[in-house]
Amino acid sequence: MSEVTPGLEVQHEPASDGFTWEPYTSGRGAVLRVRDTSCCGVYDLASEGGQYLILRKDGKEGYEETARGVHANAVAAYIALVQKHLQTHKGASLSDTAGDSSPQ
């Protein structure tokens, strides 16, 4: 585990999904609200303090975040991540997970 010297910014490399993930820490004084959850619960689109972000579990007991900012940018990132995740499911498509309850 590496230590970070106060005042120095940590350089994060983009992950294999093309997004830069950083540890999520609450305590910004705002309520975190999950707006949508992807299939399998892999990603959460959330809002906090007027900003939107995508969360994923960090493999331990916490979360990582990416695409913090305005709604349009976070939603575009969320859609890209969910579409990429759906490719891991053979034969799945966005319409398969949209929750459409209309008769076929």
C-alpha cells in the first residue's frame, strides 16, 4: 500500500473500461441518492450535492467513483459502462434489461 504526501495529487490511469476510477468518500455534506442500478448491480448512477457520478464496488468494503459532474456527462458515461457490461452477457441487449413490462 502506498502513502500519499499531503498536497500532491495522485495520478490515476484509466482502467480497462476507459474510465478513471477514484476512491469514493462520503462526507461532502450532501445526501447520496442512487438514481439507477445496472444489471448485476455492477454500476450505480448516483447524485450527491447537485452532481452526478457513477459508483462501483472497489472489491473491498468501499466504492470507487467516476464521471462526477453534470447530469448529461454522468449519464453518457453510465450508458457506455452498462452497454460494455451487457456485452459480457451472451445475447443480452439494452432492451432485455430495460424493465419493459409491455406484452410481447
